[in-house]
Amino acid sequence: MQVCHTIEELRAARAQLPAPVGFVPTMGYLHAGHLELVRRSLLENAATVVSIFVNPIQFDRKDDLDAYPRDVPRDLRLLEEAGVDLVFVPDVEVMYPEGFATTVHISGITEVLEGAHRPGHFDGVATVVSKLFNIVQPDRAYFGQKDAQQVVVVKRLVADLNFPIEIRTVPTVREHDGLALSSRNVRLSPEGRAIAPKLYQALHAAEEAWLRGERRAEVLRGIVEERLAEEPAIRVEYVSLAHPEQLHELSGEIEAGLLSLAAWIDNVRLIDNVPLPPVKE
């Protein structure tokens, strides 16, 4: 496994890889969810590239950026054990040199859900993903369903800017008790960790109602809200049932949707979602 720290090194090494090339962009502190993305890439491509970069311009709070967990030596060990070919670990100065003045903005779908609560977040995501796609030039890129809005945004970016890249979405990987894997989970206290599975339990209750035939958006959202309200230690930021591609809120009888939430536990912000796909009656 080769590790590159500059764009020039990465491009030279990338040129030697056999096609097709899969790419997994990460912010490091890898867990089983990241490694599932890597596994999928290894299965579907001749070579796999992974990036590790904590992107400062997608954080809306400095304290959140500063607290984001980091352990690059551990990450590199895991990636080498997995069989990754190439890892890109740039410094901030490499990605955003002095004088950097370009931002990629996607309208509409970035201004709701996470975008409404984290101003500028998706400008940061779209900008860094554009740079990484241009640097790595992959054939396929892998993203987790846990960050569902990010997947929608990246797919729009790829379509609008004509990147010749196939975006693959991998289902959310969960702990045994349902908690979606996230690098932020390590910041939870033991008490907070015990409460955190209630987020997925609330979503799953609505998902079960959906599978039983409930189609009213207000009722499905209400199921999630009522379950979360049972736990005082959970501070809900939003509960959403949105169009799976356009991301506007749905009302009345629906045919499909993206059920998602953001909530605070122990001053740690967690997100989760479940897709509600069309069901054949």
C-alpha cells in the first residue's frame, strides 16, 4: 500500500493503477462502516484509493472540528490490512493553499435538512469532493447511506458537472443495538451510548408502520417524534420525511420517502435515516 501526501505524488501513483479504480473519501478515524465501503470497492474494482482528510470548510462550528477524532496511524494499519492500494493523506495546506478562493455551491437540495441547520456545510462537501474527484479521477466512488443527503448532493454534483464517475451507495452499517456507526460515537459517555440506539428505534418504528401500510407523512413523522420525546436526554434538532431525491418535506399520502433525524446526546450531534421505498401492494 502506498501513502501519498501531495497531489503530485498521488497523481503519479494513480497513473500506475489498473482500471477500474474505486475511491472511498473519508475523514478518517475509520470504523466498520468505512471498511464496508472499502470492501465494496475492493470487490468491484481492480484498484482502490482511500483519502483521509478532515475537511475544515464543511464544519460550521470550530469546536466540532477541533473535537473530531483523529488517528491516522491506526487508519493506515486498517487500510493496509484490508488490501487498499493507495491512500491520500493531504494536509489542509495541500488542499487549500494560500489564495484558494473557489467554492462549489449546489442550490435547493443543500438548503434543507442538514443544510438548514449547518450553514455552509454542503458548500464545503461539494468543494472538497470536487477537488478529490479531480485529483483521484476514479471510475467509481463509494458513500454510505447514513449520510443520505450527502449522497443526493454528490449525485447531483456528478450529474451537473459531468464527472465520469459512478456513485455507489452502501447501506448503513449498525452496531448490534441498531446505532448507526459514526466516528462521533466515541465521544458519547457510557450513559449517552446507552441512550443513542433510541434514535434508530424511533425510525424503525415508523419504518415498520410503513411496511404495515401506513402512508400518511404526518403520522409517520409523528411516530418518530413521539418515540424520541420519551427520552428527556435526547434533544431533537429535526425529524424529516422528505422526497428521496428532491428532499422537500412531504405531506399527505406518499409513495416513498426519506425518513431522517438529527439529535443531540451528551453534546454530540448524531444523524440517522431510513429510506421508505415504494412497496408493492
